[in-house]
Amino acid sequence: MSDTQLNNRRIAKNTLMLYIRMVFIMLINLYTSRIILQALGVQDYGIYNVVGGFVAMFGLLSNSLSAATTRFITFELGTGNNERLNKIFSSSVTIQVAICLIIVLLIEAFGVWFVNNKMLIAPERLAAANWCLQLSMITFCVNIIAVPYNALIIAHEKMAAFAYISVLEATLKLGICFIVMLSPSDKLVCYAILLSVVALLIRTIYAIYCKRNFKESRYHFYFDKELIYKMFAFSGWNFIGAGAGVLREQGVNILINMFWGTTINASKGIAQQVSAAVASFSSSFVSAINPQITKLYAVDDREHSFQLVIQGARLSFYLLLLIALPVFLETSILLHIWLTVVPVYSVIFVRLTLLYVMTESLSYTMMTLMLASGKIRDYQLIVGGLQLLNFPVSYILLWLGSTPDWTYVTAIVIALICLFVRLFMLNRITGLSMVAFVKKVILNVVLVSVVGAILPIVIVNTMDESYMRLLLTASVSTISLFATYLFVGCTKAEREIIVLKIKKMK
């Protein structure tokens, strides 16, 4: 069996494992959100969403280093240099611990003042919000230290272990919700404490697994000035992109709090839960294919690396569209079934965030290829700079009196611009064909989306909202999109494979 066939089989196996993980986690997380919203109430749910997001803003440098850690580990696995791999792992752990100390100092010096003086939080809930701030900081720092271990598991493509641990984490968080409902103490504080305990437990499990399975995960203090410089140089430019992402999500969340209050933060939190659940349909596939893109580029097999980029972008979009279309068309009834009490703006937030996630999904494999090349300075300056516009543009719109849904519209427009800028820059840096990507990905997904959505839209516009319409819309969407992809969207080779699989199933 050829290396290409082995790689394809590995991708298929890992995708299956990640999909099993995704289904369990999606169901658990959606149910968890409903229970915790009922347990905390809209106000406290909004407080945790905005305060936890505020803590995440301080992780800008850590987020950029996370991408650098994953890239360096995966790249060295592709070259087979195990000694250097251990040095990279040990250095990344040391760096993440140092960053944790910096984040703690920043939160204690600035975060406490900001939460108490600038956020719109009811006076009687300020004490609970401060507890939430401190405990969110602990949870965040624990998760930061776990990053190198997660990167090792993904780089080694041990998706089964990653899936099992993730399902355990989601299950424990579900258990937390029931404990919070029964707790006689302050439910918001109780929720924050238990999340910190779960984060510490999961981080310990990751460490034990890595030490038993990967020799390079044996940590020892190691200070290689040249290596650390390269990692910081790489992450320094990546800092712009990471910062843009945090400001787009958590920064805008704080702006919404300052102009509209914690109720709208609760609505945004609901939208983020839905988008995360839906996006997992494509992110599972992308997580399985990303290591192969990096490893192929590391050994200078650009042709196959480019093929995976194009195929991965197209298929990840279709996997996302399959679930996003019925959710978009039936958002209102789905939210009422899920939550019972639906916070204001939740419906429009969910629909807009789905459009944003679908737009971004076309860029996931391109981002991996850019990181694999290591030439990210100009890319981050331009694309990251464009992404940073989300925060000031959103502030101006809210200051002028716009409704909070315009912050999502801003993100979608900027994401579309960045999509084409990424493509142009990848062509200049790596040689990825712009014509091939536009033809095989962008035009392809637009055509399939338009044709495949016709029948579901007709159903939604000719029937009254009901459970029957929901079931019919979901069924027709699945059949219509699959048929359109089979006859319009996929290549001849992909169609032959699908037909062969169907015949085998028969």
C-alpha cells in the first residue's frame, strides 16, 4: 500500500474518531447550556460569559504560542528529529508557565478594576462576578499549560485518545450543571469552582497519557536561546492574528456589555454555543487533515499538500452546511425546544454567527498551510490587521446607536475580505493556485449551496412553523444537499468512490 493510501486511511480513521467525539460532545454541550441557563438565570449566565471572556482576552500571547507549539511539533514529527522534538516540547511548557504568571499579574492589576468599574453588572452580583473572575483565571491558566500536551496528541494523530478525553470532559461538565442546580450556595460561584476542578483533572489526564505514550513528553527545564527565539518570532507575528480573534469574540462581547448589558451577553453566549456545536462538524475533519498538510509540506511534497488544502476546504464547508442550513432556517423553533426561555436577540445572533462560521470554514486549511510554510510575517500584518478592524468598527457602530447584531455583520464582511486576501498571499508565498482554489472551492460551494437550499427554503416559506415543518426541513435539506453535492459539487473520482461505497452498503 502506497504512502498516499496509508495517509488517506489514517485521515479517514481519525475523522471517524473525531466525529464520534463530536456527536457526543455536541449533544452534551447543547443540553449542558440549557441546564446551566436554567440554573443560573439569564443575568448570571451573561455575567459568566462576559467575565470569562474578559479573562480569555489576556491570553493573546498564549493563543499565538499555542499555534506555534502545534506547528513546530507537527513539523518536527514530519522530519523525524525526536531529540529536537523533546526540546520543543520542554521549551513550550516552560514558556506557557511563564505566560500564566504574566496573565495572573495583569488580571490582578487591571482586570479587577475593570470588572468593578467599567462593566454593566448589577451591584448585588459584583461579589459573585469577582469570584468568577478569579476562578476563571485559574481555569484559563490550567488550560494554557495543557496546550503542549494537546499538541503532541494531535501531531501524533492519536485522535482516539483525544476523543475519549474530550467526551469525559464534556460529561463532567454536564454533571456540574446538576450539582449547581442542587447547590444551596451562590450558583454562579459554585459553577466557576467546579469548572476549575474539572480543568485541573483533565489537564492531569492529558499529562499522564502523553508521558506513557510519547517519549518526547518527558519535561525537563531546557533553555535554548535560539529555539525560544524562533518560537517567539513565529508566535510574535501570529500574535496579531490571535489578538484579532480574541478581540473579535471577547472584545466585542465586552463592548456589547458596556452598551447593552448582561442580558445581551447571555444571547451572545447562546449563539457561541450553537456555532461551536455546528462548526464541530467541519472542525473534526479539519483536525484530522491538518497534520498531513503540515507533514507533506515539511518534506517538500507541495503537490499533495495543495490537494489536501483544496479538498479539505471544500469538504469541511459541506460538512458544516449539512447541519447549518436546517438550523439557519428553523432557528426560532430549535431555540425554543432547546432552551424553553430564549433571550432577546438570540435568533438573529445564531443565524449571523452561522454565516460567519461557514465563511471562515473555507480558510481553515489555508491557515494550516500558511503556518506550515513558516512565512507568516506579511500574512499576519495584512490579514491580522484586517481582522483587528472588527473591534473599532463594532465600537463605532454601537456608539452611533446600532443594534448589537451589526457587530456580527461586521465580522462577516471582514471575513469575506480576508478569505480572498489569504488566497492571494498563499499564492505568493507557497505557490497555491488561486484559479484552482476559486474554481474547485469557492465557485463550487456557492453553486451547491444555492441549488441545495432551494427546496428547504420553499418548505419554510409555504408551511407554518411546526414540529412537522422542522422534521421535513431537516430531511429535505439533507437529501437535497447530498444529491446536489453528488451530481454538481464533487469531482468524478469522488463520485465514483461514493457510488462504490453505496453499492457496498447495499
